[in-house]
Amino acid sequence: MSRYVTHTVLLVTTLISLFVPLGIVLAQDTPSIQEVNGTLAPDQVDVFLVEKLQKGQTLDVFMENISGNLDPFVGVLIDGQNLNNTLEKYKKEVTTLVANSTTPLLELPALRDKYLLAWDDDSGPGYSAALSFTVPEMGDYYLIASSSLSAAGRTTSGSYRLLLGINSPNVLDGTVESTDAVIAVQDQAVLETQLIQTMSGNLGGENPQTTVRLSDVKPGDTLYINLQAASGNLKPILILRDYGNKPVNATNLNGQASSPKIEQNFPDGGQNFTLDIQAAMINGETTSGDYQLQVGLNAPDVLLGQVQANTESLLKLAIPVKVGFKLQQIVNIDQPNEIMYDVGTLKLEWTDPALAFNPDECNCTTKIYTENDFNKFLADVNGNWPDFTFFNQQGNRWTQNRIVEIASNGHATYGERFTTNFQLNFDWTAYPFDKQDFYIYVDMFYPEDRYVFVPMENFNAIDPENGEDEFVLNGFDTQISTVTSSRIMPTSRFAFHFSAPRHLDYYVFRVFIPILLIIIVSYITFFLKDYSRRIEIATGNLLLFIAFSFSLGDNYPRMGYLTFMDAIMAITFIINTIVVAMNVYFKWLEQNDQREKADRLEAPMNYIYPLAYLLSFGLTALVFLR
């Protein structure tokens, strides 16, 4: 038994002695790999501190784009210098180089060598950066991650994946996986960066409040907000809300202050915060006026109010959408129903960093979607685009052609040629001397804190070959306003408007000349002494005017008010009825042997009849055509 135990102990000892060195070797061969994921806004620089590097070690770095159009750039600087000043000097020299040099791209590498111990732009696959830096002296070093050529005015942004390794050259192809090592620690404080953004606005009247979306904050960030009333009696209320619309901080709820302030720390960071700005009520009335908003990240001087803006990345302000419309064909104007059938082209242009993409994905700078793959576009952008509706559209909108072009920087262009009909609202009072207003309304679906329409220059037009023959189409105008008609919240509206009088040739030759001829015929009968014939002619004219009136009624809807044409026809009815009655009376006098009396009463009618028409038509024109 003791021999068996002895043999077992010897066997275990032997196995341990064999595998322990192997384990040590395997442990020594396991590389130290760290993976960091982050997001860079335009002109942003992320800084990482790499401590206690030993002389002769190799710091291997790989940086690639994972969203947006970010063109990665990495560089290494030694600790001990003022990093913020160094980067500012570098940016200024790059700006000067671009402005003054005829070959800035050829001279840029030397400038980078002047400020950085090592750097890389495109050594990895596509636009990825891959850097192998041999440590010259033991110490701490800074690794900067940014976008390439940002200092030269090439703005790119997006999310990135950063791989770091010590003596690990396989990092450079970006295929290795993290071993959860900690090689570098992000240290933005060394930049002493205080991000400040300002905006102005107005509250009161139909717009007593507004909402501003905030960019994401990182753990430990502190947000400073200072809002100052600039005019009127505005007393603003500030409410900071989280992603679930729950209030996180609020100030001036009693509406006493003109310059409320908020200081809020975010130990855990956060996303989708919003800031509500409301006009307070005083004595039952809403205060109003202009305001100036200052928002700072890690910038306590904002609370003092004397700061200068240095970024546009803190507030997710409404994205301006250029909008333009071309009226190319008027198929038909259904006047009785007040509907216009049109063929037109709508164009939108906007820039949204969320739409930016890495050109490496497709070896292209633009993506194009047509009507055949428009659903793919909606899926690719997750529905985040300035969707719209035609507010006064009545039937279906038949899309003939549609195209969306998205550039790698997030600039998008949408074009659509369509056929549809629009409800109009005519004022027939002066018909047919009326000048009608035609409107085409385009309403944004998203609220104004997301997208807002702005005018597009040199696109709006009415095609000279529009095909409309009744109305004279000369000019047009456009207007952008805020409405709440299509959504409960305020949305942006684009209005395309033109006023058009009618071609009068048709009405002159088909309406007014026939009326004039009928009146003249009636007047000629005054010179007949046969009252029976005059009664027949006057009665025929009256019936003719009635039939004429019914034929004109097909051109416009039944309304609760008179038009100029209605008044003209009514005058002809009345005067011709009087003429018929007068001739019947004269005939009665003749039959009762009172012909002389009839002649005496008839004599002034030769003057009264035309004067009655002239005066009646003149007064009608003054009332209806003023």
C-alpha cells in the first residue's frame, strides 16, 4: 500500500514539473490586447494615456471606422508637454499651410513629424490607420485618435474601433481579439477642453415653449446651462429631462428669474437628454421675448455668461432641410370642385451626420437609391429622414420617379417627380375678373426640433410649358412657416403660391358680347310700334338670359354669396322682366283706346333703358371689382 502511494506521488510530481513551465510559457506568449470603442464628433480629439512604457517596446495601434464617414488618424506624443497648446499650434500651422501652400498635401507629413513622435493615416485596410511605435525612452505617452485632415477643413465624424497592443504586430491588421488588457486610459482632462455652444430664440404668443435635444454625455461630465432673457418680459423656465422624459433638474418654476441656470453632473453619463424651455405665466398671461441660451460641457464659466461658443456638437439642433418645388404641368383645374391636377418635382437637401458612411464600405463617395429600392433606403437610415406630406393633397400621389443620393459626409438629396391633385380655395366674388390664389403646402412630419424647412435657391419654378390655358401664370412666391395642422406638435411648412388672373378673351367673346347683343336687340324693339311683337321678343330674351345663366353656372360651384357674373345676369333678368311688364301694360293701354298715353309713357324709355343698364353695371363693378 505504501509503495502504491509513493508511486502515485512521484507521478503527480512529474506531471506538475512538466506542465507548469509549459503554462508559464503559454502565459508569456498570450499578447496584451486592448479594444476601445468611441465616437468622434467633427474636430474632436480623443486622448489616451499609455503609462510606463519601456524603452524598446513596440506600441501597436489599429483604428478603423465602424460608423459614419470617419477617416481615422492616430498619433503619439510624449507626456510632459502641454497637449492642448501643442494641438492648437498644430491646427493653426495646418490652416496656414493649406491657405498658403500650393502643395499642402505634400508638405503636411513634415508638419506632422514636427509635432508628433509617430503618426499614421491610411496604412491599414482602406482608410484605417495602423501604427507601430518603438518606444525611444521609458515613460508615459499620449495616444491621440482623431479624424484625418480635420485641421485642414475636411470634416469627418463617426464611431471607431481602436486596438492597442504591446509588442503585438498582429494588431496592425485589425483581426485580433481583445484580451481585456488595460494598456491605455482615456484622459480628456489633459486637453483642458471646455465645449460651449450658444443659440437664440423667441418664446411667447403661439410658441410659448420649445425643446432642445442634447448630445450624449460621458461619465463624469458636468453640464452647465445659462439662459438669459434678451427682450420683452420673458421669464423662462428650464427643465432638464432624461430619455424617458422624466425631469432630472428644473429651475425657475415660479417664474421669477430672467436668467435661470442649471448645473448637472452625470456620474454614469447618459443619452437622449432634452432641455425644455418654457415661458412662465404672470398674472394669467404668458411672458414673451427673445432669449440667449448658453450650454457648456465641463465649462463652469457658462454660468457667468461671458463665454464664446467653440462647438456645434453639444446641442442636437433641428436639421435645416432645403426645399424646392417645380410646377411642371397643370393637367386640369376642376373649378366647380376647386381641385387642381398637377405634375411637379419636389427636391429636398439636408446634411445629417447620422447618415454618413465609411467610403470603404462601397469604394464610393455616394450611395444612390431609386424608387425600386426606396424601402432599402428607409431601412438603412432607420426611418430618420425628413418625411413629409402634401397638406392639401386630395387623392393618391403617383410617384413617377424618385431618387435619393447620400454622400459619405451625410449630405443627402431627395428628388421626386409626381402626379397628384390639390384642394384649392377660390374666391369667386369678382368672377370672371377674379385673380385666384393657388397654394401647394408641404408639411414636415417630424417636429421642428428635428427638422426645419429652409428655402432652396434657384430651384423653385413654374414651367413656361405648363399647359394651363385659362389662367395667366406669371410669377410665384414661397413661404416657410410653423403649423400644427398635420401633427399635434409644431412642424415646419413650405408653401408654394402663385396668383393668376384669367384669360378674358373667352369671356369677352362667349359671354359679354352675346349679352351686349341681346341687350341691343331688346333696345331695337323699342322703335317698333307693335306691342305684341315687342312682348314676344322681350319674353324670348328673358328666357335666353335664363338659359345663358344656367350654362354659366356649370363653371363654378354653388356658393353662399353672389359673384360679379351673378349680379350681371340678375340685372338682365330684372330689366328684361320690367321691359316685358312695360310692354304688356302698353298693349293693355292700346287695347283700351289709350294709345296716346302709351306713347307718352314710352317716349322716355328710349333713354331710361340704356341708362339703367349703364348705371346698374357700373355700380355692380364698383361693388364686386374693387
